[in-house]
Amino acid sequence: MADVEARFVVARNPEPDSTLPFLLSVPLDGGILLKARERWPATARVYCHPLEHWPADAEILEQVAVRECRRRGTAIDLVLDRARENRSQLVFTQPNAGRSGGRPMIFWQTARTARRARPGQRVPTRRASALETLTITVDSRERYPYRFAGRAVECQRHALRAGDYAVHAGDQVVAAVERKTLEDFTKALVDGALNYALADLATLPAAAVVVEERYGALLSVERVQPGWLLELVARLQVRYPTVPIVFADSRKLAEEWTYRFLAAALVHHAPDAAPPNGPP
């Protein structure tokens, strides 16, 4: 295969009896090879399985130049250089052992098919705390920040002493939110970094940690005893009761929760600093 580093390749699986009739080559880490149930996740999430070797007789169906291919936690974001069907994501999961023997699973999805897989996750469009606009400071070290798209939010980048997102009253931070993927959260739990982060957040009038996953996902983390991470979370919540740890189920809902929490905190703790259309 030529140009494997620069192109996303779809081929037909030469194994005639395979339930995964398509092959994928993803240009990341030297090339990630997969077998897939469909050639594109058009109407539903597509199940994929690792492929050890690319068969020499595989019929190439398409080769598309890639604009972006980047790993973000347990997912790979893929943006192709074409007008339609150009954005998708490969999600690597570790199901509970009782349901599927602990076998890792890979799903290929688009934003549309992800919404269909979780139909209840529809983010409301009502303004937070009736504010017309909200200025949120984003920590300058935040690599992939929330954009609060579709919201009346003005983002500015500065270094924050605590948290990744904050609102100010004058020069004072009124509230802050620390954002964590599941991978970041578990690492910070284990190495103790989260304890120090919560200590800093606890000095603010309002603060929280938001995790872009389900609480139950802590039970599926590999190489730790079941329940140990839950115990660490419980201890930290008792030690820092003013800084809740919120499990928001997905990045989209974590972004929505962050927006509403910061707006509510600004109105509550610094009503004079809130825009005039907020409640008294």
C-alpha cells in the first residue's frame, strides 16, 4: 500500500466468509489496521476488530487524503479531505468483564451515529442562568479546549492557578472547573495529582471536577483492583466536600455542564459582575 502515512484506505476483505467484509488502514502510529462491518458509519456505529496483517490481494475501494488523524484519550479523531462523510471517530472501549469477557471493543462512529446510539443525550439550548453572554477564561495549557459552540460565550486564554475553565469578578476567580477524560482522571487518582488539584480548587468560592465518562467506567479500568478507584474518589470527596466530582457521561455533556455551572456560580457569588440580564 502506498502513502499509508498520508491516506485513509478502505479495502474489501478477501476472506469470503468474514462477518467483517471491509478493511481499514488508519494513518496513525505507523498505520492502524482494522476489519470493519461497514465501509463508513452512515446510519449506525460500526463494529471493528484489529487486523494483524494487510492481505496482499485486498481490493482497494478508496484512498482518501487525511486532514487530521489524532488520538484523544480512548478515541481517534479522523478528518478526511473531502466535502461529505469526512469526520468520524474510532472509539476503543473495555466492556465490563461480566458482559463480554473483558474483551476490548472498537466502534467507528460519526457525530450523527453517536447521537443515535445515545438518543437521550440532547443538549438543551436555553441560556444558562438567563445570561445574555458569559466570558470564560480557558487555561492556556488546555490542549483541546471546549469551544462552547452555539452558546453566547466569549473565551479568553490565560494561565489559571486552578482548573481549566473559570469565570472572574474583576481580577478574582469566582469559579473554576477542572476537566478530565477518564484516562486523565484515573492517572491523577493513582499518582495523587488529583488530591493537590482539589486542594487548589477548594480555595475558590465555587469549583468542581467534571469527568467525560460514566461513573461505572471506573470499574472497567485495567490493571487496578475492582472498587479501588471508587474508594479513592469517595475519600477525596469526603476530604474536599466543597469540590464535587461530576461524571457527565460524555464530552458533550461535560461541556454543557461546565457552561451552566460557571454561569450559575457567577450569578450566585458575584451578582454585580454578572451581565445585567441575569437574575438578581
